[in-house]
Amino acid sequence: MLDRIVVGGAPFMKSGIGITLCILIAAFTAGGQDAGQVGDQAAAKTFERNGANCHDLSTATSEKHTRREWQGIVEDMASRGATATPDELRSIAGWLSRHRGNVRINQLSARDLEQEMELPHADAEAIVAYRTKNGRIENFDALKKTGVDPLKLELYKESIVW
């Protein structure tokens, strides 16, 4: 078993972050795909197809992180010589936030909801107002009653913690 992985000339210790970074670089630099044009479904397939070359995907994505944490991991990847463009790095962080994020829907302020879920201010406020009036949001069906476009909410369905 490898003790470290080399990505873009930079060694990464075999850890959750190192493995994740390896997978992310492979997923978004292999095949020269433009991450700005890659939808979530295509990004997931690319992630799975190319990431398996470095390590088991379930290990690399076993932990959920907030958007800020994923951005930090991706920035660390860039500082270690990742060849992904800034747009690709932003797409990577966004994709991870939507699918391996940690959005505590009942605890975040409107400002934090805006950042974590990339929501307009009015939508984030609508979620907080709904919580204030009705109490804890228990499931996705209740979240859809906030008045926020369900398609926006669906993007983060995997990341929401009730």
C-alpha cells in the first residue's frame, strides 16, 4: 500500500484530504474538460471514473465538510501545484459542497445559508422565517414549504443535515 501519493509533482500523505485532492485533480484535469460546462451529473461521473485511479472513492468522500472547509481543501490542492484552472477549482468546491457538504439547515443564519447553498438573500431569509414561524424543519418536504424554488434546494439535498 502506498504511503503517499504524488499529484502534479507534489507529494500528498495518504490521508482523507490527500486522497480527496488526488481524486479531484484526476477528475477535473483528465480529459481536458471545461468545468464551467460540466453539469453535476457529468462532474459526478468524471469524479467516479477518474478518481478510482487514486483510491477508493468512498474513503475519499466519507467525511462531509462545509463549503468553507471544501474551499480550503481545494485551495490547498492549488497551492500544492494542482493543474486545474481557477474556474475548475471553484467548480470542484461547489460540486463537493452540493454533494458532500454539511448544511445544517436548522442552525445556520440567513447569511450562512446564502454562502453554504449559494442562495439569494431573500431565499435564505425565507428559510429562516419559516423556521421561526413553524419550528424545526424536519425533512425535505417541509423545506420545500419555505417558498424557495425546489430546484435550488434539490441541488443541496444530499448535503442537508436536519
